[in-house]
Amino acid sequence: MRKHVAFQMDPMESVDINGDTTFALAEEAQARGWTMWEYGPEHLTYDRDRILARARPMTVQRDQSQPAIFGERELIDLATDIDVVWMRQDPPFDMSYITATHLLERLEGQTLVVNDPKWVRDCPEKILPLDYPDLMPATLISRDKIAIDAFRAEYKDIILKPLYGNGGAGIFRVKEGDPNYSSIFEMFMESSREPIIAQAFLPDVSKGDKRILIINGEPIGAINRVPQKGETRSNMHVGGKAVPTELTEDDLRICRAIGPMLKERGQILVGIDVIGDKMTEINITSPTGVQELKRFSGVDAVAACWNAIESKNSEYF
């Protein structure tokens, strides 16, 4: 079986080798004998029914000063030269991101794209959970201040965040009587044409925001991200601390509800966020946490991902 993989990602030079999931995926691919290429979404081209990328041959190494060694960029055909594309650039989930999914979707039946770009595009991470309202906290999506005011009046203590944000950016907790509420709302309205997502505040966040990794529809393990003292957000990008945890029956109930859908839609690596017994997000663009999970529990989510990919060889390779 030929094994050529291209990673569409933010530059490998800037990754944290001890925390970055894409680096770990590349490291495992290299150990399994895959030939690797790296390129960014800005290097992706549609040219007369071909999907091309100006990519660099790549080998990775556990050296923070030089995580990867690259060859010269050259134009490759993602349909004929590559067997697997990992779409791993970070959001924002904007028109650039959406365009990339449209281009990569044209590889269907020729090259396996992980995660499946059609469903990455059609399942934004804060909108997909709306299909499971019983698993979510109370949620409102709107730009209508009257609607948001009413939601706030009902739940008293709420979270406001951008609908397509990531990494904990732009998340605000607004308590009853907060004098900054109008200013926060105005900031959202001026910075974007998108709706805001409002959710009832979950006090259990003080105990952590659990990241559960789901591989090919099956939960494989979890880490807990605990916010700093005085902080609502638990994202590791903003100082949340990763600690070991176990899957609870509530966690498994959520995974059983959404797992078949994720597998059917070709989402091989997924990270869901759970606070208490409520799911807040389904992360399918570039989920993280595999290295922390392996350090805490020995569970190798990266190997499980590659096992799932290699098991699809009869369809693609």
C-alpha cells in the first residue's frame, strides 16, 4: 500500500512539540512509514478540475528548536500524489476556511480527507450540538438584543461568546446586574455581522471543562481542563490546566448519543466539551488533547486515529 499524507495546517515551525496534536499525528505517520508533506490553506489551488498544493516534503523530530525538516516546495496533485489529507489548520471558521472545505471536498473518492470536509463545513462546532438540545445547557443564538435581554433575564447568569470563535477568545460571563453588559453586546455587534451564542452559566465549570476524545465514533478517553482562579474559561490557550480524569456515565451517555452520527459523517478525530452533565461544543475542525491524554492515561488516541484511517484502505488506497 502506498502511503503519502499531506497536512494542511498552520506552519509546523511554530508548534509545541509536547502539546500539539498535529505534530503527534505526523510523528505517528512517520513511524508507520508514511511519506509526509506540509502546506497551508494559502497554498491550495483549484486548476482545471485538479486540486493542487504547493507543499514541502517533511520529516518531524522531537526538537523544539526545529520540530520539522523540510524540502523545497513543489506543486503536488492531491488526487494523484497523496493518499490522505489531514485538514488541521486552526479556525477562525471564516470564508477562507469554508472555501478550503469546498476545494478538498472535490477529492472525494480519490483521496481520503480527514475530517470529512463536507461535514466539517456543515457542522460548525457550536451549531452541531443544537441537534441534541437535551444534552446542552440552555442556549440562544441571536443578534436581537430584545431576545438576548429576555434570555439573560430568565437565566440571570449567562455566557456570551462568538458563534465561530475558538480557543476561549471573546468569551464573557455576564451576571445579573453586570454594568458591562451593554458594552459587551455593542462590542459583538461592531466586530462582526454574526449572531452571538448565549448559554446559561454552568457552575460545574469550576470543577473543569472536560475534553472527551472520540475516534471514529467511539470515546477513547478524556482530560479535564481546570480554569485558573478567578477565570471562567478553561481553555488551555488562556491558562487552563489539564489534569487527569475518567469518563463518567453521563459522559458515555452523551458519546452514545452522538457517536454514530460522527462516524457516519467521516469525523475520525473529534473532541467534545462537557461541563458537568452538559455538552457545550463538538470540535471537529482541529481538536486537541491527544498528547495530554497519553501522558495522563497511556491511551494513544493518535494510534487509534491512524488505525481507523488505515482500515479504510479498501475504499481509497
